[in-house]
Amino acid sequence: MAGTKKIIIVGGGLAGLTSAILLQQGGFEVTLFEKKRYPFNRVCGEYISNEALPFLQSLDFNLSDLGPSKINRLSVTTQRGKVLDAGLPLGGFGLSRYKLDKVLFEHAEKLGVVFLFEKVNDIRFRETFFEITSENGIHYSALAIAAHGKRSNLDQKLKRSFFYNRSPFMAVKYHILTDLPNNLIRLDNFNGGYSGVCKIEDQKFNLCYLSKTGNLKKYHGIPEMEEHVLHKNPFLKHLFRNSDFITEKPEVINEISFEPKSLIEDHLLFCGDSAGMITPLCGNGMAIAIHSAKILSESIIEHSKGHDLDRAGLEREYFRKWSREFSWRLRSGRIIQHLFGSPIVSEVAVAILNNLPSVNRMIVKKTHGKVF
């Protein structure tokens, strides 16, 4: 029913698009499902570590034409006005998902990837093939990749354990015009969360923050919460009051989970945020999504040579390579997150790290990977 060279990808974010491009180039017939039509905005910090730069430069488009910013400095502020400044040895760049996803989509479509802009309701493995039920029909393939992002109703349908544990976090994103250094990513702490701001393209800045949902429940909407919670950090107060907000309404996501997630379930291969998220504080989710897709795609191609699919070998190799590359980084991110988001703890952490630059550099290094 489904040939070994057919593959379906659910989700057209960075992981899904990267997988589609590499697998189509590797001789597969790729179909990708995405609910929205490109281009569109997503909740995202929009900072990419330079570990992903060589890979993106290897694709058939000129990244510099998109006008990304170059970032090599990090600043962390506290509610009491303390500041930690640090260099980013590897560095990175700022670029909106609106632009990056669009150019990756166009590249994938040019290669022959089939895009279906509809919701996937269920995925089931039937002995030797996958049955994917979408809004408009049923589709079959030998392999399937779940790259549907941070959280989806599909996770509930698949009965993934993390979905049933309530997460206390929400994320909010704006695009703004403001007066900050172009080479800086700044993290501003507030009670129950933290914000990140960095330059992207076209003189715009991305402002994205993570907050405990309990903050919102105390107030009548996001603007009131921002006024009473975020503005207690003087840097955030100045940023909100002295910037032009381009977006009419913010992009918002609720129930964001940083719990460990399963990488493979009933032969379904999870990739990108669907496989596990690094905390936004560490700012490398985009690079990890791209790299995880590269690892998975290369493993699929290697274990699908000829007419036979070595499913067991593929799953072993993907699990081993993914774990070796990302498990410690995601664990480190969860540990580091506990140092911030609390006024008292973040004050102490910033004071200590200011006096221990070697520890500061070590933490930055632990959250970044190697160039791929």
C-alpha cells in the first residue's frame, strides 16, 4: 500500500521543512501537512545560533538576502536593575520565522515536496505502514515524521504522557521598533518569567516572553499583566513604553511543556520541538530543530537504501544520535531555567555570575552545540 520511498511529515516548521528538503533530495516522495499557508508568524525567539549557519548556507538560497542581524553579545537583567553582560563566542543571527519559513517552503516546493494545507487528526501504524487521517482524507506511507511543534491536539490523540501533565507556562511574542544594539540579545527577568529581545530583519526587533500562566489569571488580559508584572523590571518597562509595536495583537501559546518527551512511539519519529524543547532562556531552539531534522533525515536515507527499510536500525541510530547531541543540552536548559524567573534567585545568580566569568562562559557553552 505504501512504498518504502514515500514519507509523510506532519508540521511545516523548521524541523518539518528541513526534513522535507533533505529527504526529497535523498530520493523520497515527500508529502508535508501544515495547517496554515505560508508566510505566517509563529511564537519564537527568532535567534539562531551560528551552529546552524553552514547548513543553511548550503541550501539553494542566499541567507544574507533575507537581511538577518548578527548577534554576538548577551545581556541579562534583573527586576532590581542588575545587569550581566557576556560575549557569545559562537554567536548567532536574528531572523523572523515569517521570512525563514517562507524561503524554506519555497525551496522545498521547488524540489517537488507536496504540501497539503490541512489539519492532521490522527496517525496510526498498521503493521508495515502508516495511516494518516487528515481533514480531507486518509493517506498512507511507509514512514512518518511528527514535527508538529511544541504542543498539539495530535499529542492528545497519540496519548503522549507529557500532554496530560498541565504546564504552567505561556509565551507571548511581538515585533517592535526600538533603540537597542543590533548585535545584542537581552534577557529580562520578572516574577514568574523572563523576556528575550533581539534584532531581526528590516530594523525590526523580536520581543518574546515566557510567563507562568498564574500571572495572567490575576489580571484582566495580557496588557494589564504586562503593566503589573513585566514592568517591575525597569529595563522591560522602558522597552514597552519606548518602542513602537508593529503587531496589532501578540502571538500567544499556552501550556508550553519543557518535560522530556519520547523520541519514537509505535515507529512514529518525532522531530524538533515535538521531540523535546530547550528552554527559551538558552535561545537555541531553532538551531536544535534544524539539526535534529538533519540527523533524522540522514538516518532515514542511510537505512532505506535499495528497496528494503531497516526500521529497527533506523530507530536505534536516530535515538542514539539525537540523545548524544541534545539530551544533555535540554537537561542543562531545564537546570539553568531555575536560576531565573524568580526575583530573588535571579538577583543572586546574576551577582554570582558577574564575579565568576569562567562559570558564565561555561554556561553559555553548555547551551550551544557544535557547528553542523
